[in-house]
Amino acid sequence: MAMAATILHADLDAFYASVEQLLDPSLRGKPIAVGGGVVLAASYEARAFGVRGGMPGRQAQELCPQLIFVSGHFKEYQRLGDAAIEVIGDFTPLVERISIDEAFADVAGCTHLFGPPPDIAKAIRARVRTELGLPISIGVARTKHLAKIASQVAKPDGLVVVDPAVELKFLHHLPVELMWGVGPVTKARLAEIGVLTIGQLATTPGWSLERLLGPAAGEKLADLAWNRDPRTIRTSHRARSAGAQSAIGTKPAEEGVFRPTLLHLADRIASRLRAKSRSGRTVTVRVRFADLNSVTRSVTLDAPISATMILAELADELVRALLAEHPQERSISLLAISVSHFEEHWDLELELPLGLRDERRRPGTKIGTARLAADRAVDQIRNRFGWDAIGYGRAALGIFGSVPDEFRRLAEKEL
């Protein structure tokens, strides 16, 4: 593990909202939200009133009556996000982009050209501000995890450099929710045993964390609490999963809501898998309820799949089972599907028509191969005439109208 603070984590501040304020100077200094029925992103001025991404637009308006909604300029998000990453790439080839608006970089090998890491970070911030007109926060540290935390501490529009000599002193007084992997549910569980800071987490016995969070999560968080993070910058790697999600405001946990939404998500994921000649064995769904608690459920298949309807039906079954386990939950605010355990260029084994109960979902059966052939025909039409020329589950548009597909594409990982 490196002994010097040479890892940078750069994160554009309130990116989508900042772009809107850049494009329309009259919005600067005002609380704005990208979206409508659902808040896709909020400016810092809006966040001061409690407005957050994924929140229903009506609730956001109640929290901040003067909130201004804007529809979004998705091509500009992509253009400016790419331009910011290119600025970082001008200083080092070791850049790992993790989303449209943030990236890690290792500058250990270029200090002889551009000076020490803090100077490089300052130069990147100055260029992004001057050339693009956007604020960007950067954390500099010895590990990726600590660099990301430092960039969060630096927000908005700041720079935090963590000296290796004092990194634990810096880290241990911070709240646990700044850690990678600590969401609302994990934060609440840790609070139940009196763990509110990273330092308290670091001194919690391992057996206690494992019992509370499970062996893998408990061990991982314990390591990160002591800044044990051996991960290096990965400049090119393929995603281990493909996923899509929809924040739908607060809707009843009913078939008329989740079924068309899942079909729309499955369509997006499966088409990406087929475009890359990939398929996956494990399907996972996630449901977030109105109280923001999330639960997941998954299934691993005998054969990998990439057919839209097979994926949609599996996701539908998983969500139904999940809701049956939580009968007290009446409303949902987010649905997500992911496919993992990829296989590339797999050999499809044809199966005899034996009248199996799950024949429609087995890729090698007559029905399964027919479904995949239909998908490929849909893919060809879309490649020629555009995504909206043909598709499955257009009934989902009523639910998805408040969250444009362009926004989802920006968040989808390359396979």
C-alpha cells in the first residue's frame, strides 16, 4: 500500500443542478431541483431546506415553497462530465471514472511534472472552474476510501488533503454515514449499538459487527474504519453487474405500479446485455419503501439469461415475494433490478420440450429461444430507428414520465 497521499477523488458539486445554474445564470444562488414528479437532483440552496434526490416533487415543494423545478439538459450533463474527466486525464493517465461526475486518480508518477499532489488538485480545480464554469471538490489521501471521504468533507467547492501522519485522527471523528457502504439502514443498525462515528466503529469488536451486519460487511467496514484499503486505481475494467433503478415518488405497493416499472427496467438492462453479448445468472431486485428503508432479494439461475421478458418475470416474482414478507409496507418509492455473474459468448444448450413448469424462463427451450429471437429483432429496429421506435411495456411510461430515460442512461455503467 502506498505510504504517501497520492490518491485523488474528484467530485463535481451538485452536478446536475450546477449545470442548470451555469446554463441559466438567473438560477444561481436559488434553490432549484432537476425533475418534476420526482427530484432527480437538488442544488445546495435547495438541500438546505431538506430537499434530496429521489424525493417526491410535492414533498420537496412543501419543504421549500420557493423551489424552482427545471427539466434538465442531459446532453450538457454528458458533455461537461466528460470534459471534467478529461481535465484530470491531462495530469495523469491513471484515472478511474466511477460515475458521470466523479473519478479517482493516482498522481504518484507525475509529481515531477506538476508538483506535489495538493498542487495538482488545486490545478485541476482551477481548470474545471475556469474552463467549464463548474465547482469541483477534491480529496487527497493515501487510500481510495479516505480520498472519497475527504472529498465529501471538502464539499462544497473545496479541497481537503489528509496527511498520512494524522489520517486516523482525521477519520475517526467523522460520522459513520460518510463511509462507503453505510446507507440509512446500516447507519440505523450501528446507532442501535451506540456507534455514531467512524472511531467508535473502529473500536467495536469484530464479532459484534459481524453479528449485526454479517461477516463480509462487518469485516469490510472494520478494515475501512482503520483505513485499510489496498485497492488501486483501475483504469479499465468491465462492470460485474448491470442494473437500472427508478425513483417513482411514493406509490402504492400494487401490481399496477411495480409490474410495468420492472418491465421497463428489465428492457433497459437486457438490451445492454445483448449489445455486449453478455448474459447473467443472478438476478437481484431492490425495493425502497416510503420510509426509505430498502430490502433486496435475489435468485441464481442454472443458465445465464439476457432476454427481456424472462428478466422481467423473474424480477416480478422476486418483488412479489419480497412484498409478501413485508405486509406492513403499503408504499414504495424506488425499484431496482441488477444482473450479475456474467458469462460472455456462452454456448446455448437446447433443451427438449418436456413440459417443465419454468420452460418459458429457460433460455434453451423452444419458448426461451423464441423470446431471445424477438428481443434481437427489437434490438435491430432500435439500432436503425431509435429506442422509441419499438419496445415492451409502454404502459410504464405513465410511471416513468417524471424521470426521463436520458437521466437513467447517464447513471448506467458501461459493460
